Amino acid sequence: MRFAGIIAEYDPFHNGHAWQLAQARALGARQVAVAMSCSLTQRGAVPLLPEAVRVQAALHCGADFIFALPAPCACAGAEAFARAGVRLLAAAGCDALVFGAETPDTALLMDAARVLASEEYRAALKAQLAAGARNFAAARQAAVETLRPGSALAALLDQPNNNLAVEYCKAILELDVPLTPIPLPRQGANHGEALNGNVQFASASALRALWTQQGVEALRPYVPEAVFPLYQEAAAAGGSTDFSAAGRCELALLRARCTGETPFANVRGVSEGLEHRLEKAVRASTTLDELLNTLTTIRYPRARMRRLAMDAAFGYTEEAFPALPPYLHLLGARRELLGQLKQAALPASHSLMRLQEENAACARMVQAQLTASDFAALCRAKPRPMGGALRQKIIFLTI
């Protein structure tokens, strides 16, 4: 491994993320690039902190390059999220992908990935869904068990980080890129797990809740010492997200789209009459939580419904933008390493204005990113004006 890649959100950056970066170095990486979600996250929400704060945190703790994972790619299911991140890091020249997993067994994860990439799996999945599986995750596990009965593969897919790890491996196979998968054992709390007295590692979701409930000072034990002042500055400047305001803004966008017949029919991910359920819920709900409570069922998990609602709010359709990122948007770097981006397999720049001039695909993706950035700026504790993504300069860390 010479040039490691990591796909992340750093929402917020914490001790577990710093440990992962340090492990990549310890395993031999001379450089580390990160593909990072910006204005929207994989859970279908605005991140707690602006990308500038998260970029600085990552650079302080060992990253060499930070590339933006564009909003439509970040706010997507595990498969699309993984493919976008793998595409970016491979284009940047990475030769390895480092990621966390509950089961850090490379051979097992790759075996699962090969099964999920097969035609036999797709047929088995279709059969499970048609037979009335309670939800997609259950159908997925049952399909794998049908193909590989008695193996550990189906059980592997019962953990959130394993699921994403398998999707990373599958993306490497399907995109045919020269990335070596390097899984690391997940440290500390699992995703969504509440704080339990572990004073070193905590999940990002628990830290977001802690910030909302107790303020920035409560995060001090769980984040690197060099990073905590960045969070204090962001809090003092009103830079963190007001999630109540974000919910009202999202619901306002959804209401504005409730015009004409079946206004959500073309939203990506819509199937089985979801467009009608979504419209009915939008018309009746007065808060985003109420909307999501109405949409969430055993068959339709809350995470999927959050992404669906955000997709609908922004009018994301399958044809609106490229399925994979068409450029490398550089958010931050070590200045002395910039020269190696001349070898990148995609157009690379810190300027969205420059990137949108590359071609029509780049222009569509840039526009989607700008729209999401302006939305996130409005949702801060102290709202920011439009156009911040166009004015943001590259963040350098010099040795």
C-alpha cells in the first residue's frame, strides 16, 4: 500500500476516525486521500458541521487530500454511496481502500461481494422480494443464504459496517479498479449506539446527539485534542446545524413540490406506490419527524425514507445527474503534494466554477452540489448567504 483511500463523512470527526488514519499510516501508507460527504450525508440529512471544519480536522489528523463526495452521491443508499467513493479514490490514484467493519476479514468480505455481484443473486433477491420479504435487508440476507446455505455470508450482512464494507468490495470488483481492500476492526461504539462510559471512542450519531443536547463542550473526551478548538470556534460562530430549522426547510421544499398529478413519481428510489404515500404524508405533516414517522414501516426503514424525502425535496431523479462523480473536487490538501493530481483520471480542481465548464455531466453535478450547499448554509444556527461553495478556498496544511 502506497496511497490509501478512505470514504467518510466525519460528521463529526472523532477519535475513531483519527485511529483509522493512524492505522493506514502504520500499515504502510505514505499518503492518504479521503472522499468526504459535504452538504448532504448518507443518512439523508445535513451534516452537523460545515465541510471546512471537517476538512481541517482530517488534515490535522493525518489526511493528505480531501475530495468532495457530491451531494447526490452522498445522499444515497449503500451501493451508490460506495460506488461513488470508490470511483473518486481510484481516479485520484489510490492503490488501497481502508475501511471499518465489524468482521474485518478481507476474504470473507470479498466472497460476499462476489455473490452480490452475480446474476444468481439478483434473481434470488427478486424472488425473495416477490415472496413478501419483510424488507430489502431481510430479502438480501435470505437471497445470500439461498445461494450459500450454511456459510457465514448471510450473517455477515446483519451488521451496518459489514454491509457497507461488502458494498465497497463489490464496487471495486464491478468498477474494475486497482484498489486493495483493507478492512480494520471498528473501534468503540457501534453506529447509533448511545454513549456507555467509553471515554475514548463514540459513534458519530451519539456525538451529534450529545452536541444537540449538551453543547460542544460535551464532545471534548471523544475527539482529538487538535480538533476540539475547531469545534469550539464553529459553535461560537453559529456554524453547527440547527436540525429543527433543517427539518422545516426540507418540509417547505417538499410542500413546494406538491403540484400537479403524482409530483413525486420520478424521484429516484420510488417504487410500489411510494410516490402516493410520500405525497399524502407531505400534505398532512407539520414536522419532518412526523413525515418520517408516517413513512417508516418494517418494509420501509427510516434511513431509506430519510433519503427518499431528501431526494424528493431536491427533485433528484435517476436522469438528473451522472450516477458516478465526473470530477475530483478538492477541498483540502497538503500543498506540497498538489502536483501529483496532474495524473488524476478525472478533471481535478478546487474550483466548482472551473469544474462545471468541463462538460455537461460536470455542470449538472456542480449545480446539484451548489443547491445542496445553499440549503445546508440556511440550516446553520447562524444562517449563511448563498454561494458559499463558490467562494470557499482550498484548505492547505503545510508541514
